[in-house]
Amino acid sequence: RIQELLQHIPIDENRLAMEIAIFADKSSIDEELVRLDSHCQQFAKALSSKEAVGRKLDFLVQEMNREVNTIGSKANDITISHLVVEAKSELEKIREQVQNME
């Protein structure tokens, strides 16, 4: 169907390549995954601390939620979308527990 619609329209190959590159860059979740991993490492380190870390853990969970939400908005894959829903559910459970900590 797309070929039929574009039959009589000249296609600028350079423009098409540029648009594909822009789309690929916007849909990449690499940066979000790196930040999410960093937040998880900080969370684990804070749990080992002997200091009061409730607020810090709450903040980290908020940051994890932001990253997961961004991943969800960029996701063009049903598997990733399902994982995002699961992650958000688990993060909500963690946040409830963290809010009870000092």
C-alpha cells in the first residue's frame, strides 16, 4: 500500500536516510538503561549503609520510575512495553516499603 501511495512521488534518498537516523536515535533506550543501572547500583549501595537512607532511596525510586517511563514512551516493541508495566508495578511496591524507612 505504501509503495502504491509513493509510486509517483520522488524520494530523496538522503532525506530518507536522515529521517531514519533521527527515528533510530529518538527510539534508542541505551541512555535510559545506563542511568537505570546506575540508580539500581546506588540503591543497593544505600541499602548497605548504616545511615538513615529512606529519603535517598525514595528519591532513587523516583528516578528509576522516570527512566522506566521514558523507556515505555520510546518502546516500539510489545515485549519492552510489558516489561515496563512489570517494572512500574515492582517499583511502586518498593516505593511503599521505602517510605516506611528512616
